[in-house]
Amino acid sequence: MRLEALRAVSYSELVDRLAGRVETDGVVGPSGARYQLEVQGLWDRDVGESLRVIVSVDDGGVRAFAPVSDDFIVARDGSFVGE
């Protein structure tokens, strides 16, 4: 859900918000379980070019060592790389 919302954000907004940064948030799932959410933006190759956005989630227990994650790469022109 968070990944889809981030895909709707413009390249420039993603860069301003995430490039070289990590955002963390606590979320509650439908079952009432609490999860740690981490969103990170990394330059995919060269600084100022494509930005890789990674969203990871874990339950704070054993899953913290192997979180579930997904990502996308957005180019400067707003297109998604590799899709």
C-alpha cells in the first residue's frame, strides 16, 4: 500500500524527501499486529539520475533480520525503470 502511494509521487518530490535518507514509521496491520516500516531512497547509479525507492516491513521480531521488501526505480523524466 505504501509502495503504491509512493509511485504516485513525482520524481522531484521523491528526491527531496528520500534521496540518501531513511524514513521509519510504525503501522498497525488489519489483524492489529504492529509493524516497523522503513522507506529509503538511494541513487541507482549516478547521483542526480534514477532513484531507487525501497520499502521494507518487519514485525520487530525475527523478521527484523529478513524484512519483507519491495522497490521501484524512477528516472528523472518520471518513468519507471525496468517495467
